[in-house]
Amino acid sequence: MRPFRDLIPFDRALSVLMENVYEIGEWERVPLEDAAGRVLAEDVIAQIDVPPFDRAAEDGYALIAEDTFGAGQYDPKEFRVIGKINTGEYKDIEVKHGTAVEVATGALIPKGANAVVRVEDTEREGDNLKVYRAVHPGFDIAPRGEDIKSGDTVLRKGEYLTPAKVGAIAALGMPSVKVFRKPQVGILPTGDELVRPGEKITPGKIYDVNSYTLISVVKENGGIPKVYPYVRDTIEDIEAKLDLALENDIVVFSGGSSVGERDLLIDVVSRRGNVLFHGVQIKPGKPTWAAIVDGKLVLGMPGFPTSCLNDAYQFLIPALRKMAHLPARMERVVRAKMARRITSTLGRAQFFTVRLEGDLAYPAYKTSGAITSLANSDGYIIIPATVDLVEKGEEVEVHLWR
């Protein structure tokens, strides 16, 4: 066994990691129906007005506003209806003094009209229309370009596309949009003991958990995961699988990050590239490492499921979201009181999982090998490296998973 040397504080490890993460510059064009959740790679500049014509804001009658002046409940103004325009129709009708055109909400305003009087303020018999309310020019008309004017910069490069922003692009008539390419993440599970879920398990073997939690994390945070065959505990296989995975933008190993005699991974990576750190003052996740190999970021995470997934939240997600031009993950924090006394390890910041019941936080952490330490928790508290005890009833901040 080779002991860890020079454990790095968590904050420093994260800082070093992020300093070595690059934003992906390549872009692709995607159809608008696939644009939500992507990040714009160019400014979106309007080539048309929105709306592209004056249109009725409500059902009613388009007319000349000045003809309604003086109208009231007991002194209506009278008009002759000369036509009707439905939404989506175009009719070559011109409104003149004393005439009106029936219009539906969203319909084009006919030539000559400068206002719409609502249908509830009128009374109609045949083509004769009585108007009981005076309206001013522009009343109940959505003018051309009211929303967007041609030449406007509607959205800017680097903006995250929400459904509303996709709608703004659709309003411009654009069927597709340029977005930054998603980062590709190579996932390399290591260990002779691993078996895929669905396969028969034999003595000494365990089902692979980390590949599937990492796939989920990558997909949720703007990346495209690619899982490779299991890396066996030989230098030759580690070298071969690493070479394959370096086709991706980032490579993530799970397992093989410790210092046992068979943990050869860090030796291979040290020979191939520049190790940024190996060993972090955190629990779980002490064996975590990061390196640059052939210009690519390579992350090494512990094999125990809780440690691996905690690392994914603390290290992989920030790195991945920066690469994808995504905003930092929004974390909700609530305050609660510890339901029981818990102890920690001095010298290592601990991410201790808890479940919430009302305003009480109950310990959920079992061991770093127990995936239910996270699956049955609502979030985690951070116990600083200088604290070894959190008393029952002490107020804590709970970082929620969602």
C-alpha cells in the first residue's frame, strides 16, 4: 500500500479543476423542436417585425376612432358593417367614415381603420351597428412590430434556451438555430468485479452502479455519455481503454483511484499526462484525482457508489456545465435542526447525507459503499474539516439534491 501524500483542500481542488476546464467552441444547427435546454452559439437577430401587421387585440369592429367620439350609453354612434376578417385571412377592404369591419382577435386590421371597438360595446342588427363607447386611435390594436422590430437583437450568444426563448425564435419564422455542441463524456468503469445489471451475478461479483449514476448526471447537465467496456486491472487494458476514451471531451474513471497494490490507474495517468491533484480532504471521496492527458481533462472517482456520485455532484457537474456553456447548477439550501448527534473526521470536509422530516434532519449516511446513503436522502450537510461533532438540535444548512 502506498499512502496518499499532500491531500488538497476541497476548495483548492475544485479551483484547480475549473482552471483547467475549457468551454466547447464548436457549434451545430438543431431543429427548433430540439433547441430547449441548449445554449445559443450566435446572436438571434430579427429579420421581420412581430407581429408582421397591425392586428386586432380582441373580437370587435375595426373603424375610424374619431367617428366614435361623443358616443355613450344613451347616445350611440351608428356605422354600416362592410365585411368581416377572420384570423389568418387577408381581404382587400378599406374602412371609410361611417363604416366598420368585423374582426376576430388576431385578425389583420383593414386599411383605413385605426381602432377596434369591442363587441360588448356594440349592438348589431344586420349590417347596422351601434357603438356605445368612444375609443381613441390605436385602441385594441396590436401594432406591427409591437413585440419585435426587424433588426432587433432578440437573443444573444451564450443564452440558455428556455421554452419561452424557443418561442421567440419561432415567432421569427426560424426553423433551426445554432447551438454549442454538447460535451461528450467517456465513462470508464474499472474493476474485475463488475457485472452489468441484467446479467447473472456470481460469487465475488457486484452489479455496476456507477456507470448508470454517471450517465444520469451527464445527461442532466448538458452532456452526452458514452460508456466503454470495463477496464480490467492491468496496465495494458488501462492504456488501451484510456486511448479509446480520449476521443471524448472529458474522461471519467470510476474506481481504481485508491492506492492499493492493484490500483494501477494513477500510475498510467501520471506517465501519460499531468496530474493536477490526487487525494482531496473530503469524505466521502478522499481518493479523487484529476489530470490532463493529451489536452483532455480526466477525472478519477472512487469506486464506492456514494463516493462516486458525491464526486459527480462536487466536481463533474461544475466542470461539465462550464464546458457546455450552461449556468452553474442552482442549489436550494434549507435550514433544519439535526435530529441526532453525529461525528466527523477532523482534517476532511464531510458531505453528510440527511433526510428531512419537518424541520429535522436525520442522518442518512451509511457507508461510502452504500448507494442508499444518497438514494434515501433529501440532501447533504457540509461538515467543515475543522469540526468533528454536530450536536443534536444544532441548526444546519441542508443542500437539497433537487
